[in-house]
Amino acid sequence: MRAPRIAAVLLDIGGVIIPQLFESVRRPGFPRGPFDGDERYRAVQRGELSERDYWAEVAAAHGVDVGALWREHTHVREDVQHALSALASRVRLVAFTNDMSDWFGERWPTRYPVFGLFDRLIEASRLGPPKPHPEAFIRAAAAIGEPVERCLFVDDLRANIEGARSVGMATRYFDVRDPAGSLGALLDDLGLADLPPEPSSRGRAVRAARVPRGR
């Protein structure tokens, strides 16, 4: 049976659209996560430790304000931004984060013009359980009105990838150690390996999913 055509690409933000702090922060002793075999971060990848708890440990161990580091050092990956500009007219783009507002404030989409290309901005914490819980992916697909089988989910955490796969979503693991290779693999998944990463002239209005907590 032929696989359903992908209609929507759901992208994690931290690690995919914007680099992880491991990539952007250069401080003596600051953890390097997947770049140096950090065992606690491996636990995050396996789904045994949440990202929030991991960063709380980092904050306590290094005496840093992790939220401030995110706000200070965050930028959009240039190659990803170009690819998204080209993809915006071909598939529905959905930013799917767990809790971006907790780190950047409620007006976080206004910090980065690239989010104007997206059809929807969804925070899992506003819909119900966070990633990697399977229900998070079911609710995200429902929020955009697409069957899970027509969604492709991109994330840098393997636990989140497994959560999406468990409900029937197509997935692409984004390896922060090889962003260019990961992006190339995503374009290949969509049959767009030769797509030139030229900025699109067509923007889209940002619509954030605002569902009360606890639902």
C-alpha cells in the first residue's frame, strides 16, 4: 500500500530550528550534551529524564540562569531558515514545542521573523501531556486537522521521535552534531532533495494554539 502523502511537517524548535545551548554557549565547564557523551543527557534522549529536569540540574550545578542563556544565545539556523522559506509553499509548517513560553515569554514568536512562515505554533503543554507522551502527538495532529499518518515530525530527541512513531507519524531524527546532513535527509524524505534553499516571497500569518492547561 502506498504511504499517505505528507501534508504537514511538525518541527521541534530547540535543537532543530534554533541550536541547542550545547552548540551556542561557550563557557568553561558548560555541558556539551551529545558532543561529549554526557550521561545525563543520554538519559534525556532515552526519555528517562525530562529536558526541564536536565536543565534544572545544569542551573544548580553551574550557577547559571538557563532561561537567560536561551534568550541571550538563541538564533535561527540559517540553513534551516532558508529551507523553511522554500518549503512553506509545499507543505504545512507547524512549530511543535513543549513549553517555549516558559523560556521566552508569551510573545516568543515575535522574536524571530521565520515563525511568520508557519501555519501553526503549538505548545504541547497547552494541549495536554508534553512530548514524548503519545497523546501529545495525537492532540497536535488534531489541532491542525490532519491525520497523524499525513504528518512528519522532526526532533533532536530520540525519545520524542519514538513517541511520534508510536501513534503512526512519520519521523526524522535531527542530529545536532550534523545539522546539514539532518536537513538534507528531511528534504529527501519529502522528495525535495534538490530544492534550492531560496527565501520564499510568500509569508504566512502566525496562529498559536491556545488551549487551556489540563485539557
